[in-house]
Amino acid sequence: MPDLHFRQISIFGVGLLGGSLGLAVRRAGLADSVVGVGHRESTLLAAKDCGAIDRYTLSPAEGAAGADLLALATPVGLFGELLRAAAPALSPGCLITDVGSTKRAVLEAVAPLVPAGCRFVGSHPLAGSEARGIGAAHDNLYAGALVIITPTPQSDEATLARTEQFWQALGSRTRRLDAATHDRLLAQTSHLPHLIAAALVESLSPEAAPLVARGFLDTTRIASGDPAMWQDIFLTNRDELLAALDRFQAVLAEMKSALSAADSAAIRKLLDQAKQSRDGLLM
Amino acid sequence: MPDLHFRQISIFGVGLLGGSLGLAVRRAGLADSVVGVGHRESTLLAAKDCGAIDRYTLSPAEGAAGADLLALATPVGLFGELLRAAAPALSPGCLITDVGSTKRAVLEAVAPLVPAGCRFVGSHPLAGSEARGIGAAHDNLYAGALVIITPTPQSDEATLARTEQFWQALGSRTRRLDAATHDRLLAQTSHLPHLIAAALVESLSPEAAPLVARGFLDTTRIASGDPAMWQDIFLTNRDELLAALDRFQAVLAEMKSALSAADSAAIRKLLDQAKQSRDGLLM
């Protein structure tokens, strides 16, 4: 692997994902300095105190100046605005990436704003949790995680490889998927489960709430995720989420029909299939 | 608390729940002897080897003889047949309970078979996991768990109290709910989540499977549960499960409608509510 080192990594947004990125980068010694950019000084100060960044600024332009790697780690909806402010200060050769959960929208927002001489490659680390904020950040959030890298027809191989090497240096595995495929598959594996968990929690009656046990809690844990982030995800991947929801509703209707008919054999077959599929995941 | 001790506790079915019951009872010193009853000698032998029972038999009548506590821990669908075989051998004063997940069906199957001088009180420990079998049994499965005790108009207070004391001696909390209320609420907290998890797994496309991460795995973990047990549960609580499913589908339809309309405020409101409800569980 070629020597991977950055003079300055600037992280826009130092919550769970951005803060953990700073901690991991600094632990791995990947950069001479790590700069945090945000709109709330208390968060930036907390990120500095816990060792996620070396210094911070509230100004996107100031934060972008001197960076050879810029990582966007705010909610996806802010990427355009931030990059517009940062672009004039970016040096040629800067690699721009992000940690956003939907990729077509990111590409649309970011690609037109990338200055000549800079490159953008979208990344999506399948990491994180229902926790949020710099207080939940830790330096091994990305260790062992799968990071999806999203090439476009304009991507050059050297930039893609450098982006992969960056994540691999933090202990992540990487896989390339174009943005449309990413959004279609993640709608099934991540966005639909969130919608389902939220619906399950909301369908619980108040008198049933004291009786929930581990099964219900695990099944709905992700519904505690940051609503602002999930609102962004739902809106920027609406078509694919709706398609995944259609698939789910069709399966559910089949199960309901077997149950309504008290069709013991059909119920057993569905339960057997589901167990087999679930047991087969991540073997 | 009055002195709680049994001469002989007979456990019908020594899988995860029955085996863990034996281990907990023996650790707590609640009985002079613990007898296991089952239809597979290898399982009974494993239960004896791990210390869950003192001795075993394949005969329900032989296992019932001498018991002052009989615990039914097989799939619910076998309770009637087993108790019919055991009843002639039961001594007056024997307390019969169970660990079944639905309670109206248990009451219907068991109540007519309880011999004069014996008493039945249904129990449902909210414990267990997607694991199964004696290999997964452990002596603190019931510690801290909520056990629902299901009185009927025929229950006498002394028998209810003795059943509660039994579970409390194993570290469980207890709560009384009639069988119909139990089935209605558990349909929401346990049976519907299982159905939903199974449907979510089954709606995943093969190409998306390699991309699942912790969120999907947690949300669908319970779909790995024993299909035979869940088939029983679904069939014996079919009406309440269908009612819970109707509620869920209504909430899901509301979310789909907000999403279809790209109604950002409505989506945010639903996500906020779900987070608040989820955060409030088991506080």
C-alpha cells in the first residue's frame, strides 16, 4: 500500500460519525492535523477536549483552507450549503468525501460544487448506532465496519483507491457500489427497518408498554435514532424506501392471509423460511 | 414470606425454558428433587448432565407421581396430551403451572384435566431468546424477568400467592393479568414483533443481504426463534395477533402516506414521536 498520509483532514460536523472519524484518524496517525468545523462551539470544544480534533472553527472556508482531505459528516441536507461556503478556500488536490447514508442526493448536491482540481468520492460507512453526538464517539467505530464507496463514470481509479485506503487504514472493509445501487439496497437493509421499527413502537398501546421485554426492545432499538438525520434519509431516498416498503407489505399480506385462514402449514413454512434466512445472514 | 419448599418439582420439557427452570430451582434449593420428563432421552440426559434435573423419565405418569409442583415447559400444543397422561398419577395438593407464551389456549387445554385436589395457575415468564434447547439453558434466565401470573375466577388466593412466591424465589418479578388481557397485550409486545421481524427478513432481496449491519440484525434477531414454538403461539393467539397487525398496518399506512406526499413535517413528527416512545420504554 502506498504511503497514506494527509497534512490536514478537515471534518465538517463532529457528532457521532465525525467525532469518531477524528478519534480514529488521530489514533492511526493519518494526518498532521485534524480540524473540526461546526455551527455550535460547545460541540467543537467537546470534540477538542476528547481528542477528536486538534483545532476548530465555525467558518467552513477557514476550515477548508489547507485541507488535503475534507470529510462531510453533518446531516446530508447541509452538504450543499457547507461545500458552497468551503469551495473557494479549497486547495487543488483536495479529496472530498462524506459519511452520508444516502448517495444519489449527496452526489447531486456535492458534484456540481467541487472546484477544479479537487475530487469527490462518496463514502458510506455502515457504522453508527441509535446514539448520537460527540459524547457517543469512539475511536473504533469504523473498525471492522463495511464502508461503501460510490464511484461515478467520472471517478478516476487513483482517487477511488486513495479513498478506499483511507478507510482501510481505520480498519474498515470497503466495497464499491454506484450511488443508485447503494440507495436501492440500503433502503432494504437500513431505511425500511427504521420505518418498521418506528411503526411498531407507535402501534404499541399504552397499557402494553410495561410488558415489553428484550425481543420488543431489540426489534425497535433503532427507532431511537436521531429524527433529524432519519428525516433527511427518508426524504433523499424516498422512491427506493417506498419500493422496499411495497415489498415488505406484500410479504406481510401473505403472512396475514395464512394467519387469517389458520393455515398451520403455511404459517410454519413462513416461519421456517424466515429463520433460515435470518440464520444465514453474516455467517 | 412463608417457607417455600417442594418435595419434588417435575418439569415437562427440558429445553431452554424447562432446563433453565431446573437449574434455577436447584441453585435456589427449592426442592428435594427435580424430575425431568420428555420424549427424547438424549435431551433428558443432557439436562441431567448439566445439573438441571436429578433424574428423568420418558413417562408422564411416572414423572408426575410424587410431584408437589408440576411445570409444563413443552410447546403449548402438547400440554393437553401430557397432562391427560400425567393426571391419574398426580397427588392431591399438587400445584400445576406452565411457562407458555399464550394463556387462553393453555387454560382451555389444561383446566378440564386438572384432577380434584390439584390446582392450576398459568405463568408466563417474559424470558427466553432466539436460542433454544438445553444447551442454551442457564440458571439465571428468570432472574429479573417479569412473570405474568394468570388468575381465573376459580383461582384461590393462597395458590396464586404460592405461584408468585415460587417465581420470586428465582429472582423474578410477578404481575397478575387474566388470560384474555395477557393474550391481547402480548400480541402487541411479543407476537407481532416476531411476525414483523420474519416479514422483514423475507422481504430482503438476495443482493442486499451482504450489506446488512447491526440495525437490521437487531431488528430481525427474533426471527431466528424456534418455528415450532412460534407456530403454536401464532395459532393459539391468532385473533389478537391479527388485531395487533391491523393496528400496525394502520400506522404503517400513515407513514407511507407521509412519505408518498414527501410531507417533511409529517415525517419528522412521526420520527420524533417514535423516538420519544422508544426512549420512554423501560425507563
